[in-house]
Amino acid sequence: MNDEPEISMGMTAHYSAEQPFSVVLALHAPEALVAWDLSREQLIKGLRQHDGWGDVAVWPVARGRGADFVRIRLGDDLSGTAMVEIERPTLKAWLEETCRLVPRGAEPDHLHLDQVIGQLLDAEA
């Protein structure tokens, strides 16, 4: 991390079988709620190794005495960045719950593309 000040803020994560590929991460900043759509697969990979570039990157971080975190970088150098740290065991357990809801590889079974296409075509008419 750099010399920027640290700010503690609340965070919530939401997962739905209706959007099986993504996780919505909401940061509760002092004056705003900022939500990011993240790849569930990227978060799973980030438990073990660095994954991502551009606006979102995820990687594990070990600290002294075995403290284990996952760091998530959101944003870019032009618009600003936020670094979020989550305890790895907490994130891992939460992601395992999402995989019980929608197993990895079964995401396309939950997309209902025919319904979405029908709604798009109706909207154009």
C-alpha cells in the first residue's frame, strides 16, 4: 500500500443465483455508498493467487502471526483507487456458501437467457 490515509468503512457483499457470475461488493463510505460488480471466479482465484488487472485485482496477503487476508484493489490511478482487505477464512467461507447455492460451472443454468432476450425484444417494439 502507499502513503494514502486508511479509512475504515463498512462493507457488504451480495450474491444471487439470478446473477450467478457476479458478486456485488458495496462499500459504505462516510458520504456515499459505492457498489462494484466483481467476478465470483476472480474472488475464488484470489484466495490463492493474484488475479486481475485494470480496475479490479485480487490477491492473498499474509501478515505476521499467521493473519491471512485477501486484498482487493478497486479503481485506477486516474479516477482513484480503494484497497479492501477481507479476512481470508471469512471470504472463503462466504464464497463456499455461494458455491452451494450455484456450483461452479453451473452458472449458465441460472441465466434464463430466453426470458432476457424476450424482454429486450419486447422493449424494442
